[in-house]
Amino acid sequence: MRQEEIWDDEAARRYDTPGSGMFAPDVLGPTVDRLAALAGDGPALEFAVGTGRVAVPLAERGVPVSGIELSVPMLERLRTKADAATIPVVVGDMAAATVPGEFSLVYLVYNTIANLLDQAEQVACFRNAARHLAPGGRFVIELWVPELRKLPPGQRATVWHTETGYIGLDTYDVLRQQVVSHHFRFGDGREAQVFRTPHRYIWPSELDLMGELAGFTLESRHADFSGAEFTEESRSHVSVYRLK
């Protein structure tokens, strides 16, 4: 399925979870704090702005924010929170769409670069970020680390989260560097719902090479937006690239 088919009305309706998950204050607060500091006095551009999880509070902090978003239903949810004058958004592919102006910060959070399903598209995303940045501007990517060490021989799936009424698991195609995330939600009865999203996973070193190809150098890498040390045990990273 194409990304715009995956992120339909139903997915947009379920996306926001105020106060919990990725909307929890201990997750969202450090994200907005770090991005505001990196933007400084300049404007910011969010690739895949979605329903405005980050863009809305960042704009409320006084940072001028623009966005690119492929999913019209996700954008419609954003418009219930902020109008086009507050957060202007171009509908299109983050690897190719352009937004008027020059930015001090471009950011791409919550693993979304992996929604681009081949390496060439991911490199194009870096190059698109570079086109939008002023000299010395920064491109920030939040991304998970592939959990291939958890795969025993012959097994293709890992369970990465379980809680009451929910199981999340990933199935891997290591030959094509592809992963499909499966989100199962269920109650006390026999019925369940599943939501699937395909991704192309990227190793940190491969991400750094993509940055080099687009004219960036790695400025910093931490395990999260709070600045925790990135180690071999980290499940995710926040990488800051600076335009040469």
C-alpha cells in the first residue's frame, strides 16, 4: 500500500493519544525543548508534520513552523488545532516537496524517515532538507535502531511492546532491509483490529553516509531528546546533522 493509503481517515482519527504514548509530557516536552533550542531565532520546517503533535507546541513556544505532509486526513486533524496562517503546510512527499522560505532547522521525528521504502528516497529526503536550510542549518532525525540482535536463527519477528489490549510486533525481511510493524488491538471478546505500516530500516552508520552525500556532517547523537548517552544498547537515537 502507498503511504497516503495507510494514513487514511481511520488512522488519522486514532493517531492522537493526548497525555499518553508519544503525546505523554515526558516524551513530548523534551522533544519540543530540544527543537526550540536548535531552531534558535530562526524558522523550523517539519517533514511529515502529521496531526501537529510536535509542530503545535513548538509554534506555541514562538518558533515559526511550517510543514510538509502527504496525508490529507492527517492534515485535516492538524487544522482543528492550528490554521494555515499559524502552521502553513504543503501537501506532498517529504523527499521532493518544497516549502517557500529558508529555515534554520528541518526535523523529522518518530521514525518517519523509515516510511520512505527505498534507499534512494531516503537519500533524496536528506537532499530535500539541505535545499530548505540556510548555511549552517541543522537537520534532526529521530529513528529507532533495528533490533536484529533479537532475531534467533530462522525467526523473522520480534515483539517490541505488550500491554493490556495491545501487542506490537515487527516482521523483518533482512535481504531487502524491510520491516512491517503490526499493531494488534483487542478487548475481552474474540474480535481484534490490526494496523500495519511498512518501513525500510536504516543503521546509524548508513544514515551518516546519507548525510554526507547531501552535504551534512554529524554534529551530535543521543539516545533521546533529553540528551541521554547513545550506546550499543540504545533502542533509538536523535541525530543532529549540520549543513556544511
